[in-house]
Amino acid sequence: MNLKNFVLESYDEMKNMVTWPKFSFLQNSAILVLVASLIFALFIGAVDLGFENIMTWFYGLF
């Protein structure tokens, strides 16, 4: 199989045999990922702030 044949068959498969999701589904998925990432970032930030306060208090004892 040469490169040209491979590219043509790959293009044909992507165009005719792949089932692509609807745009509304992609929007909903993107919003879900955005919200989940924001919640995760806030959680990690809160844990980091807590550890910073604990370490500041701990090192302040010495």
C-alpha cells in the first residue's frame, strides 16, 4: 500500500464510515468538562490554601 492510497482510504473512511456526534452533544460535553475542571481547580486551591496555613502555623511554633 502506498501513501496516496492510504490517505485516500483514510479520508473515505472518515467521511463515510465514522459516526460524528451532533453539535449540541459536543456543546453539552464541553460545558460539563468546563464545570468539572472549575470545581476540581477550586478544590485543589482550597487544599493548597489549607496546607499553606497548616505549615505556616506549624513552622511558627519553632
